[in-house]
Amino acid sequence: METVDSSSIPAKLRERLASAQKVLVLTGAGVSAESGVPTFRGGGNSAVWKGMPFDLISSAEMVERDLNAVWEWFDYRRDLLRDLKPNSAHEAIAIWQDRFSEFTLVTQNVDGLHQQAGSRDVVEVHGSIWRARCVACQEAIEIPRNGPRPNECQSCGERVRPDVVLFGELLPPGAFEYAAHMVANCEICFVVGTSALVYPAASLPEIAKANGALLCEVNSERTPLSNFCDFVLTGKAGELLPLLNSDL
Ligand code: BV8
């Protein structure tokens, strides 16, 4: 791993950031890695739960086939998340909320750590692990951090499921469209800690680039997006992102 210090940030990027008005950040699991949240891919492995690859246990098909197994997987992840805290990458991004006149944070993560770090109006394109949804009337129910999750809908009594977008499912109505509109109008698009493999979220940086935004990737590894970026900052987000605030 390369040593990370202020020389890791190209002067040109600092200049552009200093004069930017409209900035959008897209994050993936890598932004939460230094908080102790396991990523799905990267490092040559892929998350597996009871022998099932995560894109099978986290799928629309599995909700139909075995909702209890899906809940077991999400209950396990919520238990893990309960004691974890935002890291310096989340905190650096939270500072940007008020640093730029038009700032948008889009996350693929469902862990809620951006909000815990102080980010507001977070666009959660894949939903939230801290919410359940009725399979019948679609009512959303918050899941307490330190309490039991609901087993049934409080309005109609039907079963509930995680309010998370699973593989093969549509994104929350309007979320992607809003993110696509904001990313098409930003000056700088940061892509932090994502393998850029899952669509339609992975198309957001492509939209940014096609509309003339500066594209900056922050990742500990190269990704399929790296070659399309104007800047690629290689290293840990928790070490690199605070360096972008060092002149504040
Ligand atoms: C859709 C919530 C359309 C769940 C997630 C066949 C059938 C159906 C659909 C498809 C299909 N084939 C393809 C598709 C489309 C599919 C897709 O894109 N598949 C990919 C894999 C090919 N997409 C979908 O299904 C989407 N819906 O297309 O609907 C439709 C149309 C009609 C009718 C019905 C549907 C829905 C996708 C959403 C799935 N849900 N999450 C859960 O959390 O369990 S996606 C899941 O992967 C994660 O949530 C995450 O959001 C996403 C991407 O992962 P990353 O965040 O990038 O994480 P990853 O581990 O991959 O990478 C981490 C990165 O961080 C690495 O690059 C690593 O190097 C880096 N890193 C690590 N540490 C650090 C770091 N970087 C910096 N600092 C560090 N310290």
C-alpha cells in the first residue's frame, strides 16, 4: 500500500476543488471498510453467507423463496453494525455538506454511517438496513438500533422484509433519477470505495463524465472505472479524504 500524505493529492485537483460549487460524491462499501464493515468484493474474495454468494442471499428471488434466511443475513449484519462507528472518510464527506454551495451524497451503502457522521439528505439508492417494509402495503418501519425488529406490519399485519434494494429489484422510485440529474450537473464527481460493478448506480460516474464533470476515484484498488477518471487516488478513503480538507 502506497504511503499517503498531502503529496498524494495532485495540485490540480486541489485547485479545482477550491473553486468548485457543485460537487457530488458516490460511495460504496469501501467507505465503511475502515469502520469494520466487511465489503462485498475486493481483495480477491466475495462475501458469502452460509455457503450462498451475497448476490443470491441479497436477491428478490430469495425473498420469495426464503424470507427467514434473508432476515437472518440482515439481522447478522445489523448486529455487526450496532457497535461500529463512522470513520474519517465519512467525517471528511460530512464536512463537504456545507463546504460547497450544491453538494449531493449518493450512497450504495445501507449501513447509515454517513448519517451518523452528520451527512444530511443522503440519497440511499439501495435503501437502508435500519428499515423494514411491508410486503403487502409497502409501509416502511424503522428498526431500532438496540431493539428487536418488527415481524409484521403494524398497519395490515402482513409480513415485513428488509427495506433494501436486492439484486433483481428496482431502486426506490425517484432515487436514481434524482441522483442522475444531480450527477449530470455537477462540476466534480468523487467515486469513493466502490468496485463500480453494480448497475444502475455504476452508471452515475459515466453520466458525470459524459456531462463534462471532473471524475475522481478514491479506492484502495483499481476498478473498471479507473481508466475513465481524471484523477485516481489510490489508498484508504479514511486517509485520503481528510487530506482534501487540509486547506480548510
Ligand atoms: C436492477 C443492497 C433492474 C443489498 C445491493 C440479472 C438479473 C437481475 C439484475 C441483473 C442481472 N444481471 C445484472 C443485473 C443488474 C444488477 C447488477 O448490476 N449486477 C451486477 C453484479 C452485474 N443490478 C441489480 O439487480 C439492480 N437492480 O438492475 O433492477 C430491474 C429491471 C426490471 C425488473 C427488475 C429489476 C439492483 C442492485 C442493487 C443490489 N443491492 N446492495 C445488500 O446490501 O445486501 S448491491 C451491493 O453491491 C452493495 O450494496 C453495493 O451497493 C453494491 C456494490 O458494491 P460496492 O459498494 O462497490 O462494494 P464492493 O465490496 O463491491 O467494493 C468495495 C470497493 O471498495 C472495492 O473496490 C475496494 O477496492 C474498495 N475499498 C475497500 N476498502 C477501501 C476501499 N476503498 C477505499 N478505502 C478503503 N479503505
